[in-house]
Amino acid sequence: MLITAKSVGAEGSLVMAKILLLNGPNLNLLGTREPNHYGTNSLNNIAKSLATKAIKAGHNLTHLQSNAEHTLLDEIQAAPGKKVSLIIINPGAFTHTSIALRDAIIAVNIPFIEVHLSNIASREVFRQKSYFSDIAIGVVSGFGSLSYHMAMYAALEELRRTEI
């Protein structure tokens, strides 16, 4: 699923920054998959809400969810050419396994925020290691769908602070 929201800022100015929201495997099942860990809000609803927040701030949000690692890699690698200013990513299960996604994020040198619905530090041992946290500008986890909204708030503040 690819969702793009474009906007004109409050004063009629052009979009100031492009934010890329990436979601990894199985996150398309949000709302029905293990609601005790992940909540009942669908990914589509979360992405639409974040797009609205981006628009209100005068920015553009593009969202992609994929179960395929290579699709996420391609989107990360294309991000500089699309002039993406910041990435918000929930790598899903790739959090604990994907050196390839880590390397791609390092290679494009775009600041990013890692987000998780559940608190991965309190989950099974194999879920507690993230290949992304040490290179992220920040990590938000454990607050269900609110984690995404907190990450968006942090992204907007980071964009404001760096005047992108």
C-alpha cells in the first residue's frame, strides 16, 4: 500500500519537507493481529491520521507497507532522489534480523525515527535486539498506535528544529 498526501502550508507556502513512513512485515494485519500486543487500530487508519498531521504542518507524508524486504530497501534507496527529509520506520520483524535495511538507512544518510507498537524490550528475548535503535535519532515503543503519533510529533519537531 502506498499512500501519499501533499499539501500547501497554512500561509500558502509549498510543502516544506517530505516524510517517509515505512512499515515492515505483518503490519498490514494491524487491528486484527494479536490485539493484546498491537491494539485494534488498523495501519491504514494510523497512516491517514499521520498524513493529516503532516498536512497541517505543511509537509508531505508518503506511506509504504511491505512484507518484502527488497521493496523496503528499494524505497529507502530511492528516498534521496525523492528528497525525503526524514523517515519514520517500524521495521516489524526485520527489526531483529535485517542488516540489509540497516545498511540502506546508513547509506542514504537520512535521519529516521524507529517506532514500535509494543515495548520490544519487554517481549521475547529474540525481539529485544534492534538493528536500528543505535543509529536512529530516537525510538518510540510500547504505546500502541499512540507510538506512531508520538514519532510524528518528534519528526515534526526535528524538522522544525533543523529547518528542513
